Amino acid sequence: MRSISGNIVNEGRIFSGSIKIDGDTIVDIITTDSQHDPSAQGERPAEEPIYILPGVIDEHVHFREPGLTDKGDILTESRAAAAGGVTTVFDMPNTIPQTTSITSLAEKLTLAREKSIINYAAFIGATSDNLDELRKVNAAMIPGIKLFMGASTGNMLVSNDKALDNIFALAAERHLPIVAHCEDSQMIAANASRIRTAMGDDAPVEQHSVIRDEAVCLSSTRKAIALAERHKTRLMVAHVSTAAELQEIAKHSTFVKAEGCVSYLTFCCQDYLRLGALIKCNPAIKGEADRLALRQALSNGRIYSIATDHAPHLLSQKEGGAFQAASGMPSVQFSLTMMLNMADEGWLTLPQVAELMSHNPARYFGIEQRGFLRKGMKADITIVRRLNRPRTITNEQVVSKCGWSPYAGMETRWQVDQTICNGVTVYKHSGLTVAGSATQQIAFCHDA
């Protein structure tokens, strides 16, 4: 039996108390103060306050294994996740081989059981011809179906209207959510051709946001929403990057939710001048007005959950411009830190951080016994400290195999002190060493 004390952030409240853990389970929560938040009251105590949150659930990561392990692997990236307060991740299917069959899914989950130090699950990916695999897969083993409705990495684009209709119909029949990457490939190709004609193959990296502009995203998102409405399919539009998409999704909130990503909340097009291809990703980073709308959506309910789209590349793979540099960036280690920074800036509250990063992913994907600090639930817990003095994020702190972060150079007053997964401390802030392994395969309940 062990006990953790501090300011507990859970289900809309902040209160002083302690959490008792026995094995992998929370056995009691003792309240010592009904409502207490030193930071909200402007206090600056001599001791740096401790906050206890439910372990972060990152519903959207690319851990690169199997097949792309030069960039990252399940062990290194799960360690990075633990260092960021993340206790559960869902891996995306565009690995080598692609996770588009029951066999490849089983193989990836076997790797995760052997290597991950935190809880792990994996999406099965939709293709134009794997409907039988989607029909037969054990729904309790997967968070849902990942669908690429726009060209990204891995050649998993599904653009055939009949195939899309069948995928949405099957997902509704099986009560499985679809998480969709929404970009219009024909529009991307037309924009790319225009930029190549004008600027050649060495077009500057900031042209990536012209090639994959707002219209590209909105066109595909509207198509996905129409399919979800037609079949009454639960749809999560992944990594929403534009204000226009937020407005469109808000009209259809019964079946459609918006996933926000830390990168689009943090960066905008002007940051290409400072960071170049380090922030090149798909969908592309958009303008300041879009970033502002996304930040406002953190507290008005238009963004339902926060993920990272963690996608590490080696620095050598991020060289070049709009057509050469790889798309994607590592984010899982600093996602919670960046969201806590935004809470400091007034964009949302600490309870809303827990809502977006833990409660809502657990609700949406039907994760059993996780996502909340409750008696009888699994002891997935993140302990953070609010520092009296800001610290600077550096690449030397990076745990991911790629060894760099787009957040390097930014200041924060927040530090992940401990990450507890299934009652086991898998991370402690002490020389950035990660110890322990507590991985469990996530079980899902997709209610009708």
C-alpha cells in the first residue's frame, strides 16, 4: 500500500487530498480540502505545489515499430511518453508492414507487450480492400479504425467513394469509431503542381502550408462528416488544424468530434522562419487566426480531446523544403507541459487539461478502468510540479530516439515529477532516467 498527496485534479475539481494505491489499483481517495488551487488564487508558496492528475491518454502516436525503427521504436518512444506523464498510447497503422490485418495487429501488440513500459493499444487501418479484416477483428482489442482520407505517409489513402461508404457502414454496424485523417488529395496534387511550376522542387518549406491549405482540409472533413451522418458512424476528425473545420464539426456534434493536437495549438506559419522543416507536418501548420481559434476551442467544447500525432524523424530526414523534408514531429514528451503552459496563459483550466487529455479519450474510446482518479480504477497517475522559476526545454532532455524537439528553447513552469502506470512508477524526474515496466494491453468497450 502506498499513498500520494497533493492537489488532486479530477472531474472538474481541484482539491487537496491523498490517493491510496494497492497493487495496480486505486483503493481510496481521501479529501482534506474541498477546493484548493494555489495557482488560481495567485499564491506563490515557498514550496512548489504538487498536482496529481489522471495519467494522460495519447490517442494518436506513431511509435515507428515495426519497420521504421531508425526514427523511433516502442521502447524509446514509450519511455518518452512516460517522461511526459503519458500512461496510455494508441499507435497508428502506417508502419511496415501496415497494421491493416488481424495478423499484423497481433504482431504489433506482441511487440508492445515485450517493449512498452506503459499501456499500449493499436488502431487497425482501413484500406480499399480489407473490409473482411475490419469485419472480423476483435473490437475489444482496438480503439477503432484509422482512415486516411488524404495522402499522408504509408500509402494508405482510401479515396474510392464506394470503399469509403462501405467502411463507414461497417464501422457503424460494429459500433467502432473512425479516426480520420482528412485532406483532399486531388486538391493537394493541384496545389503542389502549381507550386512546383512557380518555384521548382526546392520550394521553401513554408509553401507546405500553401500546398495543404484550409480548403484541402475542409473539403475532406465535409466529406467525412457527410458519410458519418449518413451511416450514423462515430467519427473523430484527427488533428484538426483550421477554424473552418471546427465550425463545420460543431454543426454535427452528435456523431462527430474534433481531435486537437498540441502542435497546431503551439505553432503557426510564422514559426517556419524560426524552426523551418522541424514543424513540417500533415496537415500543415496553419495561420495565426487558426491557432487562435483552436486555443479558444479548448474551453468552449469544440475540441473534444488532445493528442500529439507524435511522429519522430531523424534530423537528417527533416532537411530540405516543402517537397523534400519529412512530415511529422516528436511531441509526446512535452504535450502535457505545453497544455499546462496554456492553462497558465488562461486558455483553459487545469481540470479542463485533465478532461481533454484523460477523461474524454477514456469516454470516447470506451477504455475500461482508466482516465479518471476513482476508487477501484487502475492506478494510472501523473504527478506534476509547478516550479517557482521557469526552466527551458532543451534537446538534451529529449528521451525519444530522434534526439530533438520542436519545443526546445521554450520556457515552462511545469515539470513532470512522476508517472505511475498500473501502480508502478515508470518515470521519476531524476536525471531524466526512466525505470520500470508496467504495460498492460488496453481493453475497449464500444457500446451500441
